[in-house]
Amino acid sequence: MHIVVIGAGIVGLTTAWYLRQEGHRVTLVERAPTVGMGASHANGGQLSYRYVAPLADPDVLEKLPGWMLQRDAPVRFRPRFDPQQWRWLLRFLKACNRHDKARSIASLLPLALHSRALTHELVDTHGLAFDFVRNGKLVVHRDARSFEEARRLLESAPELTAAQQALDGEACIALEPALARLRGRIVGGIHTPAEDAGDCLKLCRALAARMTGAPNPVKFAFGREVHGFARSGSRITAVITDAGAIDCEACVLATGAAASALLRPLGVDVPIYPVKGYSISVPIRAGANAPAISVTDFQRKVVYARLGSQLRVAGMADIVGHDSRISRDRITALLAETGNCFGDGFDFGAATPWAGLRPATPTGRPIIDRAGADNLWLNLGHGALGFTLAAGSAQLLADRIAGREPACPDEDFRVEAPSSRSRRSACTTVLQTPSSQPRSLRAPVAPSPSARPRPAGSGCGRAAARSGPARTPSSRAPAGSRPSAAGAADGDRT
Ligand SMILES: Cc1cc2nc3c(=O)[nH]c(=O)nc-3n(C[C@H](O)[C@H](O)[C@H](O)COP(=O)(O)OP(=O)(O)OC[C@H]3O[C@@H](n4cnc5c(N)ncnc54)[C@H](O)[C@@H]3O)c2cc1C
């Protein structure tokens, strides 16, 4: 089948990768002159499989009034005459409760772990190079209450105790000596050895380079903006660009934060809004005190990752519309934070500043679904986790297009996901809230019309047995029960 994928960010590129592996003929259309020029360009570099908690958190409601008054708050909101912004914000505030947060974590965690297996396959089997490191992650807390909460969350689930470790301040510094300047200020930290980091832009380039080669090369159409679709009945027959139409048998929209405008004329309303963040890439001087482990400063909401010879520092969430201009005060704040944490062994004068628009849904859950036409597919809305979730989401979509049982539960990634009420009533999975109270969530509902019936014994809590071409054992989500919400640590979003 000839499939046109729109958008050459990390999500569009991984989508093209798995569709090409299935034997489809793929054309990738991108308005920029090359790959990775949107949100995938200079993100935080964290492959954060266990830290999938959404930005929508009950704590946000408490903190929001203070943030509105604080100039350097990690979250900034600039009201606009934009109904989309207000609709998104209302849905976001509605999602700031323990139940929705637990639900998002419960659906994101299997996808993230599936993505980890696939990302490792890209490195180990396909040899893609993107400064990938299996260096682990240390989330440091400066506040005793937040550390205590994180520690209690960890102790509430045996599966977590195996994957993560709570350390006091001195043990954090012993593990990552680059944090020595923060002695006395770090109360403690949570160490997750199995997290990775890498350069998302380099992965975009590596995927593109590999896909242009034989067999079955992907065709790239750069510098072409898609404006709409030609239809025949319920099917898309061509993608209309500013340089003419491209015929297709199916189409995938992977346009990040710009998705809504293309979907509205088709009667599809996706709750995706840009949440702007910033990064700096700072050259590391010889002998500098740069961290080897990826570090998250929990209170400052800033992440640090060593990518090759640079330190990537990222953070902030500005809800200011489709405005990707770099704000000088945000960059100054990132430079100052880096100096305060790790000293002056960096070439701050040569730091590269960047701003990007996270394609955010109110709940933090992506949209991996079919909508607007029988052959129009969406892979959108990965928010602060697009690098982490890209490979898993892309293969999930390939499963859906092939009509196969998806590798992990995907019903929460539909345009119209089932309501919280119906999920609660059908609940079988027990989740732990941070306060350790059991909470019930539902099992997956019936398979999608396009999916095969689940094999006996599969269903909620199971990575489905898979069939079809291009599968390897390592590309499956971990077998066994679906990880609980307690299996994902909190508050790491950049
Ligand atoms: C500051 C910051 C830090 C982050 N840190 C992390 C992190 O540490 N870990 C992590 O997992 N994630 C992180 N993220 C999130 C991650 O970067 C995004 O979720 C991810 O890049 C989204 O990828 P995408 O392909 O959906 O979108 P994009 O990369 O934005 O790609 C969409 C592409 O579609 C193209 N396009 C749009 N409309 C059209 C059209 N009409 N016609 C043709 N082309 C079109 C755009 O030009 C663009 O190239 C961070 C994001 C930011 C901003």
C-alpha cells in the first residue's frame, strides 16, 4: 500500500520506519527543508520510560495561582483570544485530579516500556547512532516533603523497589559526584538505573538516512506544506500540498502541535495545544564537572542530559499559543540553573538556545487512532514524552493499520477515549495512588474493529501475543501484568 506520512519529526519518522518494515511504500511529506525541525530538534534527550506522570496533576491546581504571579515560574500562561486555548485549558484543569493522573500513568507505562524494547532494538540490531547512553536517571529533591512522597510511592510497589532506589542527599552525591555543589541542598533522590538518554535530532537523521536506502526506500518530500486532502467517499485519495497533490492509499498525520488545523475541516477535533519549552546545549570543557547520569531537578523542573560532548538542559512550560520564539529570560534562567548546579566548566558563551512546542493533550496521553476518513490515521499529541514514546507509538499504529492485536493496550489513545466513569465501572486493574490508597481502573474494552480478537488469556494487564511480519521477541512489551500506576515515578516532565 502507498502510505503518505505527514510530518518528519521523531513520531513521523518512526512511523515511516515501521510501515516500511511492513513492506508499505512510504512517502514522508514535511514542510521544513529537512527532518527534526519541530519539537524533536533539541528536546531534553531523556528516554524516560518510568517517568510518565502527566503535567496534569492535582498539585498543579494548588501551585497555579502562585505561578501566575511569579515571573520565573516553571509554568507560564499567557491568555489569548483563542477558543482552542481556553477549551484545552479547561480540559487540562479537569484532568488535574488523582484519578485521571493514575489513568494516564497506567496507560502510558506499558507503551513506554514497549518503546524501550524497540528503541534498544534500533540501537542493538539496526546500529542507529544518536549519542544513546544507558546511563540511568537521578531525580533529586530539594524539598523534604516531595522526597518523602517519592520514597513512599517507591516503597508501595515491589515492582518499583526492584527498578528504583531511594537515596539520601549524600548517597546522591556519591552516585553522581557532579552534584557536589548542591551538598546540603539536596534532601534525597530517586535513582532509576534502567533509563536512557540520547539526541533526538540525531535519531531523526539516522532513521532518515537508513530509510532512504534499499530495500524499499522511503521517498522524502521536503519543503512541502500539506493544506488538505482529496476524498472519494469515506476515503482519502490524495494529500494536497502547496506543490501539488500526492496520491495515496492511506495517510498518517504526525504533524505534532500543528495537527488541529488540518483535522478541523474533516470534522475531527483533537485536543492538542502547543506547550512551549526551552533548552540549551552547552559544550562541556575538558575536566568539567558534568553529570554522567541524567539528572532531574524536581523542584526547579529542569532536566540535564549529557549528549556526547554537550550538556543538554531543558525545562519550562509556557502556554502561549503557536509562538516558538525564544524568550531570553527563559534561556538566562536555564544558564543560571546550570551554573548553580554544576559550576563553570562549560562554554556558556557557545550555548545553543532553543524553544520548541510540545504537542500536548490535556491528559498527557497521545492519540494513536483512525479518524476523519477510513484510511486516515493519527499519531499525535505526545506532549513531553514524544522521544520516549515514539518507537512504541509508531509500532502500535502499524499494528492498527495491519489489523493486528496491538502490542499493548491502546484504547486510551483513541480520539474519543472511553469516559472515566465507564472505565471505573469496568475496572479490574488496581492502581496505587501516591498516598498508597488502592484505586480501581478498568480493563481494556472490546478490541478495535480492525484488530483481531485477542488470544485467550490476553487482555487487560497483558502484552498481547503478537502475530504478523517483522516481529522479534525484543519488540514485545514486557509480559505479565500491566504495570501499576505506582510503577511510574512522578513529576519529571520537562
Ligand atoms: C523543551 C522540550 C523538552 C523535551 N524533552 C523531552 C524529553 O526529554 N524526552 C521526551 O521523550 N520528550 C521530550 N520532549 C517532547 C518531544 O520533543 C515531543 O513530544 C516530540 O518531539 C514530538 O514529536 P512529533 O514528531 O510529534 O512533532 P514534531 O517534532 O514537532 O514534528 C512535527 C513535524 O510536522 C511538520 N508539519 C506540521 N504541519 C505540517 C504540514 N501541514 N505539512 C507538512 N509538514 C507539517 C512540522 O514541520 C514538524 O517537522 C520535549 C519537548 C520540549 C519542547
